[in-house]
Amino acid sequence: MRADVGVRAGKIAAVGDLGRALSARELDVRGLHVLPGVIDSQVHFREPGLTHKEDLESGTRSAALGGVTAIFEMPNTNPSTTTQEALDHKLALAAGRTWVDHAFFVGAASDNAEQLGELERTPGCAGVKVFLGSSTGSLLVDDAAVLRRVLRSGRRRVAIHAEDEARLRERKALLAVPGVTVHAHPEWRDVESARLATERVLRLAREEGRPLHILHVSTQDELPLLEQNRDLATVEVTPQHLTLSAPDCYDRLGSYAQMNPPVREEEHQQALWNALREGLIDVIGSDHAPHTQAEKDRPYPESPSGMPGVQTLVPVMLTHVNAGRLSLARFVELTSAGPARVYDVAGKGRIALGYDADFTIVDLGRRVRIEDDWIASRCGWTPFAGMEVQGFPLFTVVRGELVMQDGELLGVPSGKPVRFATALPSLARPGQGSPP
């Protein structure tokens, strides 16, 4: 619809024809689309401990330039975010240094399982994250008894990295083959490792009555399990798994296309697109996980897994909108309303009275070639370098403050912790299709 949006004290105060209203400041965005602020609910900003790759300032700078207004950051830093002290330290590190609003996950481990329920109630905590398979960092919960203790502690939806650790260990011999290349990555961390982990955690969560959010789903084999458990689990996919495919990405990018779970063959990508169109997918998150070029240039399997993505999420997905693969309303559902619903965010994810005045303002016709020199992440590269996108963020507004305009950051970092609703989520899956 064509409309004005009125903002007062950082909140949306009016929507409609406000031509006669008085205002202290006006932002003319005629001809553009004003979307609810994009929430990237899966990023790794590497602070503390790994700030040569990224930190909270550089990561949120990249987010703001990409049209993202809020981020949820993962716990596999150094030290891992597994205690109240570590969580409080991250919140303190973020104060006055983030360009967008933020929240932090707590990592589940054998020695903190009983404390997770208390930790998840901390203001600014996005919830609990469980690694079922080893990835970057040392967090891992691969014991069924420990996993049950984790699921029994707390009530909020638990974010799951679903790869089966036992199978990964069994198949690690593949990496010792002389001349092995990164093309073996999806063979080592194979489809079955994802299916087994997803099947197992769904069964245990059903028995314990705990809602889940399955992150970065990458295989067609997981989708029937998730369809059968729509009342229990919500689902995330990434732009990488929707855009890149094997073996082409490994031919072109080598270890720069390496991530966990891996980018797979086109048949899996098409299955993810079908699931997205059919409404099974709830969220698109970037899984922004930067490493330096020197680290990525190491020979496989010494090269680390992960790639940056927070700055490219919006233009890459809007390119899919322009190509007809999803509607603009569905894009909003997956990047704003969906993350807010899944994680029970208070006051974000919609353009509605009383909500935070967070806006991602885009030109759907703008064509841009993504290049490494646009990337503000400390890693300085993107797997989408050279890609021509159509649809680009021109303004980022966070709680009524203009943070980014035409590729330039404005003001000073003023991000705040994201607020979460006090009402706890139930197992019932909320309805699809919240309005943009």
C-alpha cells in the first residue's frame, strides 16, 4: 500500500495519509518499499576471543549496511557463552558499540544444563543454542542424557545445529584420503548425518515437550520429518543453501564455500525452495560466520567452515523475489515477522502501531554487483562477490533513528538489547502470513 509512517519516541505512531501532520523531520522514500526491519537471527560475531575475524562493532556495521536492524549472536566464541558471567560480559561489550539491536544465545553444555532455564530469562538473551555435531568452537551436546537435561531446563524455543556427531566421527576417515579436496566436505558431513540428528532431537523434544527451531536445514531428507512435526519445530534455511549448489560452488570458490552443514547438490536446494513455497520454512537466517582469507586459504580439511552473510542477506533474497521465487510478503514473513514469532520478540517484526520503528527501506529495481570491497565485515570477502543483485537496501532505520543511508553509516552506534515477550511460547505453531 501507499502510506506514510509516523514515528514518535522510537515507536510507530501512525500509518496512513499523514500529509497534514506536523513533524520535526521527514524522510522522503517515495518509490521505495518500506519493510519491517530485517532480523538476522543467526550470526557469529566472534567477540570475545576471535576478534581478528569479526567483532560486535564490525559485524553490526555490516548488518546495518545490509539493511538488517537486529541480530541474534551465537555462543561459540572464546570463551563460549555458557554462564551468566559470559552472557553479561557480551551484553556489556555490546553497549555503545553496536549499530543495530542485538541479543545473545547461551550455549548448552553438560555442566550448565540445569542453569539454562534461568539464563534464558536474562534480558537480551535470545535463548539456548545446542550443537548436536561439532562445528566451529568447542560446544557440543552429543549425549542423549545431557540433551534431555537441556530440554528439561527452561521453556523457550531451543535453537538446534543438527548434525550427528557419531556419524561425523565414523566418516572422518574420508578426510585422510590423499589429495582430498573441499569437494569431500558434503560427503563427510553427509545427508544422513543431518537426517539422523534431526530425527533424534525431534523424538527427544517430543518426549520432553520442548519446542525447537532447527537451524540451517540443508537436505531434502529432513523435510518430511519436519513436516510431520510442524506443531513442535520451526525451521530455518540460509541464503547460501538457497543460492549456491554443489559441485559448482566448490569448483568456483573452493574452501570459501565450506560451511556446516555443507552446501549440497541442486536436488536438495530445489527441495528447500519447494518447502519454502509450501510454508514449511519459518525463517531465513544468514549464519554469518566469518574467517579471514588466510584461514580459508589453508588446504582442506585444515580450512575452517563458515562464510559471511549478514550484509548480503537482503540483496540476495530480494534478487530471488525479483526472479519470482518468492513474494515480497513472504520475504517479510521469513526475515521479520518469522524471527519475531519464533523467538517471541517483543515489539519488532511488523509495521504496526506501538511496534519499534525498525525499517529496512529498499529499492526493488536497483541493480548492484556485489564485490568484496563493499563488505564491512572484518574478514573482507563474500561468497557472492561478482553476483549481480536486483533489490538493494538504501536506508536502515532502528527505533526511529536513521542508521544507514545510501551506503553510509550515520551517527554513532546506539544498538540496544532486543526485548522478548514475557509470555512463553507453546508447542502450537502460530499461523503463517503476518502482514508486512
